[in-house]
Amino acid sequence: MRLSNRWSMQSAALAALLLATTLACSSAERTVSDSAAGTLATADTVFAKCVGDNAGLTLPAGVCANVFADSIGRARHIAVAPNGDVYVALEGTAPMSTPQGAAVIALRDTTGDGRADVTAKIGTTGNTGVALANGYLYVDEGTRIVRYKRGDNELAPSGAREVIVQGIPLRPGHRARNIAIGNDSALYVNVGSFSNSCQKKDRTAESPGNDPCTELETRAGIWRFDANKAGQSFTPSARFATGIRNGMGLTVRPNDGAVFVTQHGRDQLHDNWPKVFPTTTQYQANNPGEELLQVSQGDDFGWPYCYYSMEEKRLVTAPEYGGDGKKTDRCEGKKPAVAVFPAHWAPMSVLFYTGNRLPAKYRDGVFVAFHGSWNRAPEPQGGYRVVFQPMAGGQTSGEFETFADGFAALPPEQVQPDKAKHRPVGLAQGPDGAFYITDDVGGRVYRLTSAGGTGSR
């Protein structure tokens, strides 16, 4: 009897141990499922294994991806609410484009599996920008920035549409009116140029530049408004900074409120100026560099008078204003870039990551999403990826590295904008540290985390 009791006690203890182990494994599996991982990382040099194919992406060891949402339309910029709801701007302002049926699509994951299972549509016609601040959802409609009051757990905001800024110039030229909102409720708006290089006849061989370039009065810069004030109108006097051809990557750094923007550099140096750059089209393929800029009130970054020469490693005078690829006479006093990337990659968004669901080194720098080039011939097209630029003390601290690649789903020599399966646009961080990337070709939203989910170095 005592043996039987002891065996029963031992059996009960063993059963309890097995149950605890099962529950622990189940808990670990839930954690792993949430981060798309197979096993937890246990050391700096050991990485967990991702489940599946990472949605077709090539990622650093220990970083996993899954498709959060797919085929949602022309997905541009993205914002994530404190409760995890995801808001994606849908571009509906492109000429001859298919109506998107909404300005923004809202996405919610109710099961915790890292995939959206509830959606809602907001507004009618969107553009590129979207942001969350002060209890409101802010939306770029092209000529207007509007907002909707949003309750903490409302997927579709219940508040009425309210116009914050109206009369923003839209056509011709660059149409994105992407936005960023500071902790002081400053509303920053990108208003890109309507021309390539402010020529008297746009994109025409040997047409000189307008001097001065009066386009700068209302285009090619960042404008600043009050995010809390309805009924504002676009005016030249609200310009915050100038000389930025198209600042599609616009953000406010969380720790200090500094404004950063990426610039889309100009095109057609050889095509329009074959006598200045006569030998091959290679100079045009490799120039100008795409720039990451730190923007303060009154800054001038040089467009259209200057561009960044990858050979000279500095701003040089544009051929429309007498430049030869080396002169710098029109660039005195223009603010230099913080970082420079390969020509024509088309930087679409930037993100300072502060979460702990990616390896900790990614908290010391900035991510940039590159839509991809169309005009690097005869060189292969480039971009179509997300890169990480290390930074320290507000300055770059090393070369950029590719973080996420494989969006185009083609061999590099075959990549063209009309053949790429996906092209990255928007970047955002969720409240749990998950990293989101949007794609405006396939309408996909990717969700990335570290395999272990701890973010340890």
C-alpha cells in the first residue's frame, strides 16, 4: 500500500511536471508563433529559426517576417495605434488610377497570430500620408490634410472629418503630401516639386534653369502647420525648409523631436546635358546620391541649383545653372546631408526604431525604405529594399546595410518597376515593437519581429 501510495504520489508529481512542461511549451509556441519563430534564441551567436519563407523576403539572421495583410490596394504610408490597430493610406490621386474605395484602410488582428482579420475603410480618396496623434487619425487627401477623432479602441474613427489644412498645391509633379507630427503638435507636410530641375522647359535637353526658381515659393520644401488647429490654409509663409525636391521620407525623431527627411534626387543629367556629361550614361545612372537630411527651421538644401555628386562627395552646381559636375559656386551655404545612398533608389519613408522585437543594434540608427529606380540604365535598376543606416550622436556611424530585400521577387538583372512583384513604401513600429512595411504594387503589409522576440544584442 505504501509503495502504491508512493507510486501514486510520484505519478502525480510526474504528471504535474509534464503538465507544467506542456504549458510552458505551449506558451513558448504562442510566443514563437507571434514572432514567426521556430525556437527561442538563447545566446547572442545563436539565432532562432523562422517558420515559413519569411514572406519571400531576405532578412538578417534572427529576424522573421509574415504577411499581416495582402491585396489591400495601393498601400502607401502606415501608422500603428497604441492598441495595435494598423492604418494604411491608399493612393487614389494618381492620374488614370483605379479608385481605391477609401482614403485609408484600417486593419486589426483579433487573434494575436500576426495577421489582420478585421478591416474597415475610412474616407473616400487618399494619397500617401497618414499619422496618429492627439487622439486623432490624420490623413493626406492630396490638396488637404484632414483628421478624424478616434477613440482608444475604435478601429474606424467615430469622429467627423475635419479639415486641418486646405489649398495645398498638388499637380503637376510630385503628388505625395506625406506628413509627420511632432510632440509639440507641429504638423510637417512634404510638398514636392512640380518639375525635375526647374528648367524653363521641363525635362528638355539643354533648357536652362529658371533663375531664380520661383517654384520654391510654393513647392520643393517642408511646410509646418498646427496639428490642433482646423481651417488653416496653405501659404508660402508657412514654409519650414526649402530646396528639397521631394521629401517623401519625413519623420520626427522620438528622443529629441528633430525632423528628418529623405530627398528624391533629380533625373536625366546625361539625357538633358549630353555636352556636359558626354561619354556614357553611367554618370547619370550613378548620380545624384539620394540624401537623408536633418531639417531645422529655415534650412536650404540646394535644389534645383545643386545636387549631390557621388564622385565629388559633396553638393555641386547643377548644369541648368552652369555646373559641370565639379563646380560648387551655387551651393555655398546649402546644408549638407546626414547620409547619402545610391542614385535613383527613391527613398519613400524613414523610421527610428525604439522597440525590442528586433535585435538591439537596430535602435542605434534609422531605417529607410527604397521604392526602387526606373532610370539607372545601362546599370541594373537598384533599390527595392529596406536598409538600416547606423547612427551615433545624430551622425552616421558606418555604412548602411541592407535589412530587408527580395521584394521584387526577381533576379537583380531582371528587376524593372513594371515587373517587380512588390515595392516597399511605408515603415512603422507597433506598440509591441513589431516592424511593419507596406508595398504599393501587391498591396501587401509585412510584419517583422526577431525570432526570439527579446531584442538582445
